Amino acid sequence: MVVIRLARVGSTHRPKYRVTVADSRRAATGKYIEVVGSYNPMASGKDPGLVMDMDKIKSWISKGAQPTKRVQSLMKKASGAQ
């Protein structure tokens, strides 16, 4: 099954995440099919905290990809911010 989930990429105590489309059998930080966004929970100043390509995400969902609960909440946040 294909899932849309977060993959952590930041350094220690400075988390950053990529919103990735990946096979559910792969490790969370392993190989992915495509990066469809990014999330920085510690964003400050002009740095954008949440960037998501909603067109690509909707395309993957139409193909059967399942977003995680956290990604679903971020999608709501991203669509409400626009």
C-alpha cells in the first residue's frame, strides 16, 4: 500500500520533516516515491513552517494513497491557510 507520511530530516533538537509518498513496507526515513511537501515545526521569522503541493497530494490520494493522521491534520492546516 502507498502512504503519504512524514520523514524526519532535521538535526538533533531541530526537527524538520518531508511529506513523502512511500510504500508502507519501507522504513519511514527510507526510500520514497516522491516528496510532496515539507514541515518545520520550529519555523520562525520569514521561514515558512508548512509547504505542501496540494495538487500532487490530491493526485496521489485519487490513485489510492492513504495519508497518515498527522498528514491529514497538516493538509487541513495548509488548505485553511490559503
